[in-house]
Amino acid sequence: METLTVSLTILIGVCFLLLGRWFYRTPRRIFPAWGLLNPEHPGVQKLGRVYGVFFIFFGIFASVAVSFSFFLRSVPGLALLAFPIAVAGAWLLRPKLPQAEPPPIDAASQQPRKQPLFSKHWKRFLAIAACFAGVLIVGVSLILSDSEVSKMAVAAAESNRVVKQRLGDPIKRGFFTSGSIEIDGPSGHADLEVPISGPKGKAKIYAVAKKSAGIWKFETLDVAFDEASPRLSLLQDESNTSNP
């Protein structure tokens, strides 16, 4: 099994090396014409060659480090030589670029046309990227809104008499829920900001919960009506109600 892992790592390293040489030789291929950057710009081509050198370095480093660790494991610290070997190899294994031919004598007086940094389709690229980012944000917000912690927090706010007095009835959950939820089997952690609204106004629920043995328990569950007034703790209100 270890031999197979080493062989696959070396194979992947060789693939990275070949891919890096191809990137270095044809940097225009890295940046598509419909993208943000103009592949004909000299600075963009230099950036592509930097990518190529990095791929060559990574391929050599992975192959040499794994080979030393497997075949020469009896020699301590030998794997550290993989870094200088990868640096020297990335410099030596770069493809040689063809020499540019001198311009004709009658065209020597003509100034070469400067290439713009951004491609002619950069507006389209930014529009596509903005749409993708918007869809991603909306999708994450919908997932957070539909989570168990969000539903429990909104239900606690709906059953609180102070929240009903301030916002009115019925209380509805807002659209954009932000925060984070991390779940690992029966355990997890959530930190959410849930907007809610009613006929009389709007508010935000700040919920921090911990999941243990498959059950969510709130550590913080506050409602903020505005920045001036103090937050209402729904957990404190529940404890006062259950223990008069």
C-alpha cells in the first residue's frame, strides 16, 4: 500500500512538471480570451510563466521528497534536500523560449501597438463573476435560514411576549441570514444573525449554539431591536418564566 502511494505521488509530481513546462511555453493558454486579463499583454504572459515555474517546482519537490523518504529513509534529514533540488530543477527544467526575430528595416520606425492589461471581454467576465457570487451568497443564506438552529431561534422569538409587543404579531423571519454552522456528526457549533420583522418594526436575533449528542443548546440568544436599546436575552426570559 505504501509503495502504491509513493508511485502515485511521483506520477502526480511528473504530471505537474510537464504541465508547468507547458504553462511556461504557452502562457497565453492559462488566461482565456473571455477572462479578465488580456493573454497578449507581456505582464500577463510573465505571470503565466511564474505559474509554470511553480508547477515545475511543486512537481519536482513532491517527487524528490517522497522518493527520499521511501527509498533512503535510513538517512535522517535527507528529505530536506528536496527543497533546494526543486528550486534548482525548476530553474534548469524551464523550456527555452524562442528568440524574437528582429523587425524588418522598413518597419523599424513603426511603434508596436501596446496591449491592454484587461481583455475586451472583462465586463462580461465581471458580470458572470458577480452573478456567481450573488448566487453563492443567496444559496448560503437559504441554507442557514433553513437550519435547525435558525428555526429554533425564530420560534423562541415568536413565543416571547416582549418581542411580540415591540414587533407586533405575526413575526416573520427575514431573508438574509448570515453566520456560520459547523457540524461534525452529533456535535457542532453555530453562530448566526437572523433578521426578523413584524407589523411594528424589525429586529435581529443573535444566536450562538453548541450541538452535543445530537442536541442543540443555546449559549447566547439575544434580540437586538436597535443599536440604542439594550439587547433582550431570550434565555434569561425563559429562566425567569420557568422559575418564578
